[in-house]
Amino acid sequence: MREICEQADQNDMFLLLQPEAFGAGGLTTEQLAAWYARRFGFVELQATPLILVRLPRTAAQQWAAAHEYA
């Protein structure tokens, strides 16, 4: 997923995803959404059905994130 996000940033593209729990014992849909938000910067675009979006990072944002300024 990190590689996909980097490619999207380099090409100034946004990403959409629809998190959904898979099988018993795994993360819930809400937990998955929180994980994608925390780990990759996705935000809620639509509540029902739940769709997340990640906007491309600028070079400055990428540098700040890499150096823990974000």
C-alpha cells in the first residue's frame, strides 16, 4: 500500500477505497477505516457505503512526514 500511495503522489492522483471486514476475528470495518486513516492518510468521503479518499501529498508534505514534522 505504501508503494501505491507513493505512485499516486508522484502522479498527483487521489485514491479511493471501500474498507470492509473480511471473515471472523479480523478488524471491523470501522477499525480498518481508522487504520487506513492513521497509516496512510485516508479520510471519509462518504458514510454509506463507507468510502475513503486519500489526496496526493505535495513534495513538502512528503518531506515533513518523512522527517516527523507532519
